[in-house]
Amino acid sequence: MAEHVDKLPELRRLDSADKTRRVLAALDATIDTGQSLTIAALARRAGVSRRFIYDHPELRAEAERRSAQAADRRASRATAGARVTTASLRADLANAKAANHRLNTELQALRRRLGQILGHEILADLGDAPAEPVDPRIEQLTDALAQTNKELAHRGEELAAARQINRELIARLNREH
């Protein structure tokens, strides 16, 4: 009986070492899977009681340290991804604005043209004016004006894009120096 009593402290140390090993393995597995780390989840995964982890402050400190490191890594990845996403969103916004401007310009030209055609048809129906414009030169000048306005809008878009690129390059140079 005395020899069994003498072996108890050794058995307890072995059991404690086994539980510690299981907690560390469960900690590694939890961190690797990216799951949130709580003492209760860690104890459940390791097959030990929460009290065992709380009674071993070195285990709790290791769990907190590794959890903080994993959170820092996730935050770094998220921040790096956000920079790329922000840049792509800005480019998408600039492209959408340019497309919107082009479509508005085209819509205005089509409305003017439709108004002219309907006006001529109404005048022809009333018998007050011929179906064709009075002066064909007016139609040529109107078309030339519409084309010039399109070119002006396009050049304005190019100028705005060049200015934006210039601002971004200057900002980048300022950050680097």
C-alpha cells in the first residue's frame, strides 16, 4: 500500500503533463483553423476542465499570446487587402463616373435630335413648314456642334483622369520621401 502512495505524485505529474500536451495541441489546432479562442472551447477541445487551464497560468498566458498573434496576422492581412480593395474601388468609381458622363451626353444629344424630328413632323402635319429643315446648313452645323461637344466631353474626361493620376503620383512620392 505504501508503494502505491509513493507513486501518486509521479502519476499526478504524468497526468498533468499529458493534459498540458493536449491543451497545447488543442491550442495549435484552434489557431490553425482560425476559430475564436476561449478557455471553455480550448478545454473542451483538449478534453480537460476549464479549471485545469485556469490553475496553470502558463497555459493561459500561452493561449492569450498565441491568440493575440493570430489576431495581429488576421488584421495585417485584412489591412493589406483593404488597400488593394480601396484602390480598385476608386478606379471602378472613376470608370463609372466617366461612363455615366458619356451616357448623359449621348442622351442629351438624342433628346435634342428627337425634339427636332418631332418638331419638323408637327410643323409638316400642320402644313406650316416643309418636312425638311428650311436650311440644310443648320442641320450640318447642329451635327458638327454635337460632334464637337462629344470631343470636348471626351477631352474633359481625359484631363480629369490625368489630373487624378497626377494627384496619386504626387501623393505616392510624398509618402515615399
